[in-house]
Amino acid sequence: MRMYDIIAKKRDGGKLSQQEIQFAVNGYVAGQVPDYQMSALLMAIYLRGMDAQETAILTDCMARSGDQVDLSAIPGVKVDKHSTGGVGDKTTLVVAPLVAACGAKIAKMSGRGLGHTGGTIDKMESIPGMRTSLDQRAFFEQVEKIGLAVIGQTGNLAPADKKMYALRDVTATVGCIPLIASSIMSKKLAAGADAILLDVKTGNGAFMKTLEDSIQLAKAMVEIGEHNGRRTAALVTDMDTPLGFAVGNSLEVAEVVRTLKGEGPQDLTSVCLDLAAGLLELSGLAADFPAAMAMAKKALESGVGLAKLRQMVAAQGGDVAVIDNPDRFEQAKICQPVYVPKDGYICRTDTEQIGIAAVQLGAGREKKEDAVDFSAGIVLCKKAGDWVHKGDTLAWLYTSSEEKALAARQTFLSALTFGDTPPAAMPLVLAKVTKDGIERFDQ
């Protein structure tokens, strides 16, 4: 078998066999297939696509290229949730405790911020003393004991994806649904959960900008999961507006605590309940979605979800004093208001630009080696659809220097469009994708 022939076959629109995909992926990881040939294959896939079977095989090969977590030693159903990334997306820290409090086991590996989007591990590390790296024994023991552990991804989880993504990043082959789906799902399969719920963000603050593309990505990932024996479903959720009011690490953890107390923003609370119910339905702990929703609401309203978050923070060495009282988080040196420039409705939010403004304040990384300022970020006072008066406070900026605040203020204001007409109301959950089909809520 020759890599040349595999590239030519896909270039000409052919369907690759399992043996051909394995030859390419395993050879590339082993150093036997050079970068230029894998780049050529990736471009051929980008231009010609892959069917569901090819994509599932590619994902399985990538998942098997490194460490695979075997969770079978942990009793019960192990479930996982994955978000494709957004601004103000702190749902894992609300959903995971709610679901664990209902009896499911959450053995989750999460990532750091990427570009304009935040990362769960960065948010967790804003809690003083919080450990996000546990060895496998400690990880398993914690999940068995309290039903919940969230840690950073291991260094050798799906190394084929790491190598292939580095090539895609510099060869203009990132925006390809089979390649995006296999990249995400290879890590999910390697992480070992029995059931996986995908939160596919859509809109101007997401990586997938259109609803149709987001549904296609969700469909591809659900097919991969089901093909590989995992119960898998996806919700397509709105990211045309930041989720909740807080954007930035400790600011978002404080909002998580308020949400688990039943005092959170309506949009964040609603999406988290939908995700928690979706996971409980997939886990089999609830007979159907209405029953799962009832369980999730009870966990929220009774306070057991908040208690479970506190339990996880304590187990991983975090200072529970900031969970009990988020005002005890380290405060930013500078806190400045942003004022409304004119009367009108906030007609549109460029959510990606708001994420970039938070990065400029220090809440994310402009370069890989940058340190994160855990106290930095934005707290919104007004959102799309609100009528505002000139001089009202739009948001508060938290940062460490006047220079950062000035740059972020300009970026933030450029992200908002004002007008005389409010934007059309859209649902927070736009579609649900399962093995049985697609249900749309935007029509």
C-alpha cells in the first residue's frame, strides 16, 4: 500500500477503506508518512469530503493513536458533555454538578481557552489551589466517591489529532466538517464515556457561523459516536450573544455559583437545564426528556447541584471559600464602566469581538505562552434586544492596566450595533440531533 495511491484515490472522489485510513493515520503518527503527503490527503478530504463511514473510521483511528481511558472500573453510567466553544460558555461547571447530583458519573477531561473562546480548565484554575491534573488512580477514585471530576486533557490523548490539526492550521483545511468532527470526537472516544452530549454552538461567536453548518457538524459527530458504540446526541445552541453576563474566568465561576443558587441569568440557566436533561436522558437515568428535565430542575432548586460543585472543588484542592462567597475571589486592579453611546435597541452583538475584548483585558491568551489574568474580563449590563439610553452603563471591564482597558473598550463598542428596531427573538436551543434524526426549533 502506498500513500501516493491513497491521496490520488481521494483526490478523484473515491471512498477510502478502513485499511487505507489506518495506513495513513498510523503511518503519520509513526513518522513514516511525511507532512507533505498528509497535507495533500487533508486537502483532498477538504475538497472531496468523506461519507459517514469514512469519518467514523478516521475518528476511531485517531482515538486509538494514543492513550485511551478505560472507565469500566467505575460503576454506573459514565457521561460526558462537550461544547464546541463560545463566549461566556461556563455550562460545564453548572451541568456537570447537576447531572452528578442526579446519579450519573462525570469523568470529564476539558480544555483551555482557544482564540476568542474561554476554556473550562482556565475557569477552574481561577479557584485558588484548584488542581486540574490528577493521575488516573486519583481521577477514578474521585469519580467513584463523589460522582464528579473535571481535569485537563492528558498529554497523549489522540496524538494523531494534535499532529493533524497543526497541519490543518497552516494549510487552510480547518473548515471541513468531517475533519472538525473527527478532531472533536477522537478525543471524546478516547476519554471513555458511555454517553456523550454535544453542545454545538452556532452564530457569530461560534466557530460554526451558520445554523445549517452547525446542524451538519452535529449530525456528523452523532453518527461517529453511534458508529463507535456510544450513545450520542447534540443540541445546537445560540452563540450570537454571550451566554450569561460574565465573560472571564473568576467572573464566570461567580456566575456559575449564582446560577446553581437559582439566581443566575435566564439564558444560562435555561441552556444548562436543557443540557443536563439531555445528559440524564442519554444516561438512561430518566425515562424520557420531560422526566430528565424534572430531575435537573429538582437538583437545581434543592441546592444539591451547588453542593456537588463545592464537593468537587474541595476534592481537587480548591478553596471552597470562593464558592461560599465569590466576593472573595482576587479582584482586578482596574474596573471601568462602558457607557451607551446613543439611544436605541441593541440590535446586534458581534460576540466574537466581545470574546476578543476579554482576551485583550487579559482573560485569554493572544499567544500560546501568555499567562491568563484570572480576575480579568467583562460583565455585561445590557444585551441584544435591550432598549438603552445614552449614558447607561453597557458593561464593566476588569483588567490590570489602563492600556488594556482602552484597547478592549474600543473593541467592545465596535461589537455592538444600535437601531430603532429590536432584533427578532430566537430560541436558545435551535435544534436537537439524535440517531433518529434532526428536530429544529427555529421554524
